[in-house]
Amino acid sequence: MGLWSYFRRRPAAEQTGATPVMAPSEPEPLAPEQLAELQDAWAELASAAQGSGVTGLHACSRNGRPWQEDPAAVRSLAAILRSAKAENATG
């Protein structure tokens, strides 16, 4: 078997069944206590951003859920901003 035979197109009859693409489902609404925790996390991020002088923020999700809706992710970003401010202040 040569290299070219490895890269050739297979006829449709030889191809295995394709996996169907799933449409994203609508996210479930947050419970009141989850919403309160998320608002607290955003307040922490806002105060950390004010103190650090950040003018913009871009992050991506890894678990399929937007980072903006995950209190742990929002708090992690706030901690990163606070540590960056501390590093800049010390030298």
C-alpha cells in the first residue's frame, strides 16, 4: 500500500456512516442562588478590573458553556487580574 492510496478519496459505498451533528440545546436558566453567585463573581471581576486598569477582556470556554455564566471562571479571571496588579506593583 503506497502513500497515495492512503490519501485517495473513498467511494461513498466504502465510507462509514457519518456521525450526525447535534444542534446546541438551549441552556437551562440559572436558579436564583446560582444567579446571585454569578452576580457576586461579576462584582469581584469589576472591582479587580478597575484596580488593574484593564480596558478589555477576552476569554474562551472549554466545557461548552460560556465562561460569562460560570462563577468559578469569572472569579478565576478576577484572581488573575489581582495577581497581575500585585506583580506590577512589586516590580
